[in-house]
Amino acid sequence: MSRITGDEDAPFYGQGTYERAEEVLAEGDRAETFELARAIGGWSVYDYFSGAFDPEPPRRGKNVMDKPVLTPPSEDPEVLSREVKRAALSYGAAKVGVTEIDRKWVYEKSRSGAPVGLDSEFSHAIVVLVPVDPDPTNESPGFPAARESAISYSRMAFIISCMAEFIRRLGFRAWPAGNDTGISIPLAMDAGLGRLGRNGLLVNPDLGACLKICKIFTDMELAEDQSLDPPLLENCRTCKLCSEACEVDAISKRTEPTYETRCPSNNSGVLRWPVDGYSCYQFWVENGSDCSTCIAACPLTQG
């Protein structure tokens, strides 16, 4: 998404997802205006509560009372991991895993070009899968799917801000992140939460691809989860439902994964089925909202 404002060579430079929304509504059912408004409203917590993704806690709040920094009854990594997972689930996470931070998945610079600054004291990542309702997702590329996607991002902001405060109140550092700071999918794979699918997304055994990912970097010493092996979803070699469903052929139809790339958004040196992110986003612009058709087409999502 940063290429919308930061990459002048991108064919969709300066084009927002909702740029053609009014035209799409005029060409179709005007009653869908309410559904699109619900979709845009669903982003509100994610868009406006920027403090949810700040490495430092917000300095102002509605609560006038001081909050204590507590001493955990145990600093055993197994105990801390168990309690971290219980906290994430209590705040609404679908799944949660823990991994030691592999620095090659951490961005060096932010969108503005400033150093990210995640120092070496941050040793572990708590990776959280946010649930997405498959029923409205199955209506993609219609506005109900866009609404559910938007709401899931706002759920992400809620869960991650609660998790960061939980960790800080036990005396540890917490750096919450959504799609920023580090690459979410490989971190989730390292945390044992799924495999990489043909659609370029994390596929979880229970949720399919119907999920969002966020993470909290921390200096808390935690027991780590084991990644799933093999890292690529074997079903994807023969199942090509997502590539067949994609309206702009953005998803590879080849049987075997490759190190080749299809657009500048693809990192080199990664074995996968490459996705043309440029064609994908250009369809979002033409559609008047985002698209989840490849997620809906995944048979594991249906389960």
C-alpha cells in the first residue's frame, strides 16, 4: 500500500481504493451505498486510533487514575508464553504464536524513509491472527466483503493495543505493529501459525486464508512455537481455485513454485507462487473497494 504514495513508477500511484466508488455505485445498485458506507466506517478504529501501533504508550487518555506496573509471579518463558496467549485470545484473537525475531523480516526503514529503530533488546514476536467472517468474505468482490475486511483491521487495532498495554503493565517493552515494522507472513510462519499459499497469503489449518495478521515485538523472554514444515502449502500445487477465481490473473497458475518475481512488490530470493500485486491493486481501484475473492475461493476457508 505504501506504493500508492511512495512509488511514482507504480501504475496506480496516487489512486486510492475508493477512488471509483461513486462510479461503481452509479453503474450498479445504489442501495449498495449503505454497504460501502459500512465498509468505510469499519476502518475507523484502525485509521484514527494511531496509538494502537505506536512503540510508546499514548500519553493522554480518559482514565484519570494511575496504573501500576506489576511484578509477574514468574518469568519462566513457558509461563509467560502461556499467559500471553491467554491474553490475546481473551482480547479476541483467533490464534496466537510466538517466535524469536528473525531480523531479515524486520524493515530497516519506515514509509517516510526514517530508520524503524527496533533495537536488539526486542528478542521475540507475538504473532496474532485476527478472525475474519467467511460469510461476507464469500460475497467478494462486493462491498460486504470489503466491510468485513475493514472491521477486521479495526479489531486488529483493538487487540494489539490491549496486548501492548498488558505486556507493558508487567514491566516489559512492547512494540505493536500491523502491516508495518516487519513482514507479517513470514513472522506468522515462524510462529507456527500457517503456511504460504498460492494466493500469497498465510493459510492457517483452521481458518484458511480468512484472517489478518498483527504482531507485538517484545523484550519478554518467551517459549517459542515451532514452524510448520514444509513452509509452502502442498495442496496449492494441484488446487488452483484462487488463481482461477482471480479476475485479473494476478495469481500464478503454474504447478511448481518459483524464485521468479512478477512485479516490484515481490521480494527476490523467495520460493513461492508469485502474485502480481500491481494487477491486484489496480483491480481494487476499478472495483471501487478491496477484493477478497482469492480468500473466498480457498477450500480451507470454506471449512
